[in-house]
Amino acid sequence: MAVGAVRAVREQPASRKVYDESKKRIIKALPGYGNYQSNHILRSVLLAEKRPVPGDDLLDMGAVVVLRKELGGLKRANAIAASLGLPPFSCVGELSYGVCMS
């Protein structure tokens, strides 16, 4: 089931719906895995293949949940970055991971 979820994301990398459904499949298939771990798995698969994580909504990864209201989505976060003279985030996966690790 988890392998099938990863395969689905690889086959349809531009679909946030497939991404979100695959995340749920990993959570169901792997005891102890939740939003945090499943998002890290799928995000890593896409980024390893140099594909962006689809969508504008931040992923549930650590501190991202707390900052979601402040940052909004990818578009809002990139507007904030631009106002600070910072480069844009390439995708919501990069933004979510950066917030998670900071």
C-alpha cells in the first residue's frame, strides 16, 4: 500500500489531490506514521526527481502547522520573501521543509 502511494505520486506529480490521497495511504499502511512522516516521504521522492510538490497549501510538517496562518500559502510566503529581498521558494515542499527545520 505504501509503495503504491509513492508510485501514484511519481506517476502524477502535478496533482495535489493524488499527493494528499497518497499521504493518507502511507499513514494507513505504516503504523506510527502520521502527517509529518508521510509528507517527508512524498516530498523527498518528488524533490529527488527534481519535481515540485504540487499546490499552494503548506504541508503538515512540524512547525508549519503553527505558521500556516501567518504565512498563508506558497504565493503569500513568496510575496513576504520578495518584500525582504529574499529569493522565492521553488515549491510548497521547499517552503514547508524550510519552516519545519527552522
